[in-house]
Amino acid sequence: MSPLPLQAGYTLVELVITVTIMAVIAAIAVPAFSSGADKKLDLAVEKFAAAMRFARAESLAVACRR
């Protein structure tokens, strides 16, 4: 009887642990990245709204001077 050849690879337990760790890291990292984009968008919207308020105020001021 010949000896069984060694099989190289990962066990199911190792794969499950690796996928679980990656899922936890992704769950922590994704909100951190998306909140930065949300803050940038909020800032851009606020700047635009401020510019629109300024333009309206200037328009009314010019119209009142005439």
C-alpha cells in the first residue's frame, strides 16, 4: 500500500475565518469612507445655497436702488 499524497490547500474553517475577518474590516471601513464623501457633498450644497442667497440679496439691493 502506497502512502497518501499530501494535499495542499486551505480548510473550510480557515476560509470561513478569513471571510469573517474581511467582512468585519469592510463593515468598519465602508462607513468611514462614505461619510467623507457625504460631508463633502453637504459642504458643496451649503456653499451653493450661500451663493444663491448672496445673489438674491444683491439682486434685491440693486432693484431697490433703481
